[in-house]
Amino acid sequence: MKPHPTPRLWLVALMLTAAATLEAALTAGGTAYTKRFETNLLAEPAPLAAVTGKVAYGRKLAIAEARGAWLRVSDGPAAGWVFAGNLSELKPAEGKGLDGLGLAASATTATAAARPLTPAADDYAARRNLTEARDDLNWLIALCATVTPQKVESFLQEQKKGEFQ
């Protein structure tokens, strides 16, 4: 199998894509919905600020203030700052994240998420006589299994991406 580009390259592309999807229309006086399994409400608009509360998935929040990519929101008596990338203008479907996979990380794996690609990759490789395609897909699946939430958060902090910008 030939050498592959550094794993960070595809991770950078993924992070840039995610950053581009920030909801620009979320403004003060409006409403938003949480799109994470659990969203932290922070004491100030900074990624490492103290957590003042937590809001469950799909909760409707009132937006009190917008400051760059940060929004001050409230859910009844609970209030705090949230990174805009963790919110959506539209209420997400119950029980599934915006990607259509289960909300709990323990219920969804990278392998399960990529599994529908496997038959297509096999078919494509057979039609194009690409004998290394299967090895490439196996390499990608194995690489995905090494990406942990801690590695992603560390990368975001180091590169000042997402809520760490």
C-alpha cells in the first residue's frame, strides 16, 4: 500500500467545512435550537469559560445577545454563552443528530457511519480495476477509529478553530 497524506490534512478540511456552516442568521431577539447531545452554557463568550449550566438536545433557546460567533442565550432561568456552531435555526429531528446518526457517541461509531460506503467502494473498485481501493478504504476506517474527542478538541485549541477562535 502506498503512503497516505498526513491524517491531519483531512481533519483540517473537515474542521474548515464545519466552521463554514455556522448559522449566520442567529441574531439577538431570535430563537435557536441546540444541536448537540448536551450543550454547555458558559459564563462568558470563551471556550474555556466556567460552565453555568447545561441544555439538552433540541431545546429552544432565546437569543439575548450576539458577540461575533458567540450567543448569549436562555432556557427559562438557565442562561449563558454558547458558540453559534452548536445551535441551529431549525429544530433538529428527535433522537438523531443533524448528520442522521444517533446522538450518543456510544451508539454510533465511525465504522458504522462509513459502512454504507463499503459496498459502493467494492463495486467501484471492481468496475475500474482499482485493486488498492479496498486497502485505501480500510486505511481510512482504521484512521477514523483513532480520532478521539480529546484529539479533536486539542486540534481545535491548537489551530484556534471552532469555538476556540
